[in-house]
Amino acid sequence: MPKINSVNPADGSLNKEIELLTDIQALHICRSVKSASENWKNIGLDTRIGYIKQLAIVLRERKTEYARLATIEMGRLPKDAETEIERCAALCDMYAQNSAAWLKDEPVSTEFRKSVISIDPIGVVLALMPWNFPYSQVLRCAIPAMVVGNAVVLRHSSNVPMCGMAIEDAFRQAGFPENVFRTVLTERKTVSKLIRSKFVDGVSFTGSTEAGRGIAKLAASSIKKCVLELGGSNPFIVLKDADIGLAARQAVETRMPSCGQSCSASKRFIVVNDVAEEFERRVVEHVRALKVGNPDDPDTNIGPLANIQQVRALEDQVNDARQRGARVEVGGQRHGATGCFFQPTVITGVKRNMKVMKEEVFGPVIPIIRVRNEKEAIRLANATEFGLGGSVWTTDLQRGEELARSIDAGVVCVNRGASSDNRLPFGGVKKSGIGREFSRYGLLEFANIRTVIVA
């Protein structure tokens, strides 16, 4: 039987050896979930909401236990992991409070006796989820899908198998009916068989653009709905009238959480010449104050990256910038002799042809590029294959909103780093994805929006 090792990225120690399911075993679970989905969709919305409320209670009661798994599996700081669990509970609260209104039948005035739009489930959603936010990435898919009446099968990243099983445990502890949420730990090759199987009706994937392209092809071959939340290279635009102190502080605070391993984090820092020198100086000061170390140390600001592959990718991107003439002002290399640590890094003198501008940088690296004016800033912000998020920093709020609307992205903020919010739709354009998560729009992704006419 194939196995995987859950490894602590801080010191390389083995957390647990885990036996993977065979194709037959995984498909058998999917069949059980498909069967359970028939009862789940018919138990009534109020009952489903009751289970969601109970899940929020379980998440809060076992927050420390679940957060610990994120720390030892992907290096998340304990306080950040607990915040992530709390946000998952808040997501449950939001859908419990609003779903009745969001899912009620919508009458439409026509020449017919009656015309109604109803929101109905599609069946079973396969959630293919990443390691960087091991709980919230799963529940932002699962909760809205299950409120509608779908059941969910989770195939989590091989980096965080213990977190995947903990999520199934949380649903069990909350008293959900058997098999309406299951975790399957499988080899990567099994995923295509799950997508094509008759027991799966929709697919949600969060991960790299390249992997998302493959998932979309598989889903399309079976005519199945898919939602893709893919890579991002979010622009952080600082105009000459910005509050530079605020912008510099937020540049670091929005880039470094989860050791910079977030799709929605700011990644390309585009600054007009007038204020670039001051902005760079302040950012370097903030970054120099960060402490890299074991996440269990309460003084640590930057923990390990999730795996050694992430470290090597950062080394390649930073070295490419060096070789092309950029200056590494602070950091720029591995930290320590053991573990998957990388120093928080600031790079100035960045040019458009460097990897740190063209690729997604998934780690604690801040590349800063100077531009002449806001027109050039917007043009550069949109000169990317990605379109997940972005931000504009200015004291002219009206002008900031106008510029925000000209950025090709799913989420653009003024004087705030782009990030997801439970109450607002989140997703990308271009090669950053298809579909939306959170809010009422998240409920509608895996739904049959049915029209009923009585003539």
C-alpha cells in the first residue's frame, strides 16, 4: 500500500506515516457520499443550518487542537492558525444567519400563472485543496456547498493529511449525518478517476494555474462544473500622495502572513518615483525587525515554508533578480542549517523581465519596482497573466476608487491589502481562476438554478 509522511517543516521530524487509499477504496467512499447526498438535500434547510451552527461550536471548542496540526504540518504560527480556525467558525455563523434569505424561491412577474427561480443542489462536490490555509480553504468551499444541499469529498494536499482528517473529525463531532463530508487521502493519479466518476458532480480546486488547467480539462471532459482559485501576483500600487508610513507598514503586514504563502497576498510592489526612496527605506526597517524561527517560539514572526521545494523556488527567483541587476536590501537566502526557512527579503531596482515580476512569488519576498506616474503603474499592474487581487494606496479616495476599477482583478482595495472576506465574493480573472467563493455568490456556484413555470 502506498504511504505518505506528514513532516514538520521546522525541523524535518516525522509527524506520522499515513497509508493512502487505493483507487477502489476512494471510489467506494465517493459512492457512499453520493448515496448520502440524496438524504442530505431532502432534510430541509433549517436542519442543515442547525448542523452548520454546531460545527462552528466544535471548531471553537477544539481550536487549539486543530491549530496545532497546521503548525506541525505546514509551519503556520500558532496564533495565525487559531485565527484561521476562528474565521472558519465565523464563516459558519454567516451562512447560518443568511442562507434562508439567500436560498428562498425568487418569484418573477411574467405572463404565466407562476414563474419561480429555485436554488437546488447538484449532488457531490469534490474539493481539491492546498496546504497553505489547510482549514479555511476547505470550509470556504464546503460550507456554502453543503448549505445548499450538496455533500462533499475532500482530497487534501499531501502536505497536510492530518489537517484533512481533522476536518472530517470536526464534521463528525458536530453530528452531521454519516458520509455527507468525507476526506480521502490518495495518490495524485487517483484524482482524475475521482473527477471522472459518476459519483462526483462538481469540482472545486485551489492551487497553481498549471494544475488548475489540468483539473479544468478533466472536469470539462465529463461536463462537470468546476470552480478554480488559482495563482496570483497582486499589485500593490503606491501613489505619490499616499500615506507612506501606512503603506510601508501594510506592505509588510499583508505580504508576510503564512510566511508569504498566500495567493491573495500582495506580491508586486509598484511605487511612483516621488516616494519610492522613502517607501523602500521604511519597508526595509520593518522587515529587519522580523524574527525568523520555530513557530512554537512566541517571538517568531516568520516560520518555515511548507516544504523544501518552496525554498528552492524562492532561491531561484531571488537569484534571477540578483543576476539581472536588482539589489537585495535585506534577506535573500535560506535561514539556518535545518528546516525550510527563508529570510524575509526586500529587493529593489526590480525590472519587468525578472522572475519576481513575471511569476508568482510564494514566500516572504517583497520586490519593489519604480514607475514614473500612476498611468505607468496601472499599465504595469495589468501586465500579468494573473488577476486575483490588487490594492491602491492614496489619500485621494475618489481617485483611488477610479484607479481600482481599472485594475484587472477580482478584488481590488484602496488603502488596504487585497484579501478575502467572508461577507464578500472572492475569486479571480484571467489565469487566476473561474468562479467565486464566499457570500451569496459562493452559494450559487454548485447549484442548479432552476426555473419553474406554471402556465
